[in-house]
Amino acid sequence: MPERRNWTENEVRHALTLYLQTTFGRIHRGNPDIINLSFRLGRTPSAVALKLANLAALDTSIPQKGMSNASTMDKKVWTEFFDNPEPILAVFNQQDLDATVTNEPQNLPGQSISVAEGNAIYEAFGSSERRIETKQRIGQDFFRRIILTSYSGRCALTGIEDKRLLNASHIVAWKDDVRNRINPSNGICLNALHDRAFDRHIITFDEDCRMKIASRVPNIAKRELERVDSGRLELPNRFLPDQTLLEKHRRVFYEKQVCT
């Protein structure tokens, strides 16, 4: 049995990376993802599940609360993710690479991938341009997983639940806001059609999260966009859309209508 020891900062990053991709109801020792991470970290599934529950206590976006004894290091890593997601992205990338090699736990008890090792992956891709592309792919993949988890794998407008038809739509585009690129509150789960319209500012959402369609949209396209149950976003289980970011999207929406 793995020995009891204090959590390291990087181990907490591994736990947070998994937490962000796990619904609250699946934080338990029987979850295969939790079992897999426990082997990689040399800890028990119960210990990993408890750490995820502690991290949930820091998540002000959910009504449920985990254990209230989150450590100072837990709080530091949680804050770090929103201020500088690079270390978490490095951990996510390593976890993803490990999963593509084998589904069986490979690390010996007590071993885990360091942030430095995760960052070194970026350096292996050659040119600076290639590294940038790789970082963007990793970041967008992680963002997509967080958003689809938050919305229970369903489009917030139509309820479509086929992941092949779903996108993690940035409220403020990736290229326009570096700080909020991975911020879960900068995302909405939308089907491919509404995602494209949202990205092009053909639609937006008001303060009550109701869809607004640009005035100069052809009738057939408008009818397809209106083919929704209520026209109001079904809110996620956590990480509600940030109203400040939605306001930025609305401003561009109205500016484009004036200019066309």
C-alpha cells in the first residue's frame, strides 16, 4: 500500500487537472480515472478522491461543496490555474500522452511527472512556430474537455449530446484575450451551427442568456438558428458564462450590425 505523505505542488496540479474534467457526482474512489491517477501518483483512490473533493470546496461556481479543509497548497494551485494555466497544461499534456501509450498505470508508486518535464515536451517539436501551434492545440483540447464536462456533454441551446457535433465556444476569442484563453467561464458548449454563428457574431446572448440574432440574416439561416427549444442558454453545472466577457461579445455584435 502506498505510504502516507504530504501532497507535492505538482501532485495537486495532477489532481486539479482531473477535477476540471470530472463532474462532481463522479468524485469517488470507484471512478476509473481516479484509480488510474492514484497509481500514477502512488496514492490510494480514496486519497485522490478526497483531494478532488477538497478542490471542489474552492470552486465557488458549484452549489455542492466538497470537504472544507483545502490546504494552502490547494488554494495556491487553484489560483495559479486562473492566473497562469501553463503548468496545468503541461500536466494535462503528459496525462494525455500517457493515456495514448497505455490505459494501464505505468509509474511506480511515488513517481509523477514534473512541470519541467511537461514543459520539455513543448521544446521537442522543433521550430518556435511549431511549439506555438502545439501549445494552442493542447490548450484548446483541455478547454474543450472542461467545457463539455461543465455542460454535461450537451449543447446549451439545443440539447444535442453527440460530441462530434459540439464545440467549446470561446466567448472572447482565443486570439483576442490571452488571459482568458483557458478560463472555463469564457466558454459555452454549442453545436457546430450555433458555434459558427457565435464566433462570427451573428448571434449573441443578452444579460438573461437569451439568444439574439443579427438583423441582416437571410430568412432560411434565421429559421435554422431559431430551431431551439427556448432560445435561452441552459446554464452549466459549474463555471457560468462570465457576464463581463459576454458584454464584450455583445459590443462586437452590435458594432458589426452598424457596419454592415
